[in-house]
Amino acid sequence: MKKLLAIPLLAAALSVPAPAQCVMCYLSAKSQNAARARVLDLGIVVLVIPPTAILAGFIAFVMSRNDRYRGE
């Protein structure tokens, strides 16, 4: 159960805004006004959601199978 609590805490810690990692994204965001930069940030978040959901589903599936095989 403690492992399940670590996942949301890790996700919350990683959701802190970070500087752009890609030079092209950084330069395009720097050259735009604030409203367009916000739209770019929203687009990045939208593109991150599906892989994150797939990974979370895979982790939940593996953990449920592991508990089932251990007899819990």
C-alpha cells in the first residue's frame, strides 16, 4: 500500500514547472508573447497525458498481477 502512495507523490514532485529541455521549443516559446507561450505549454501537457496514462495503467496491471500471484 505504501508503494501506491509513492506514485502520486512522485507525480506531484515531477509536475513542478521545469525549464524547456528542447532548444527549439525554448527559442520558439521565448520569441512569442505570453498568450502564445501559454498555448504552447498547454499543448505540451496535452501531449504528455496519453503516455503517462499508458504507463500508469501498465504499472497498475503489473502490480495487480503480482498481488494475485502472491496470494494476497
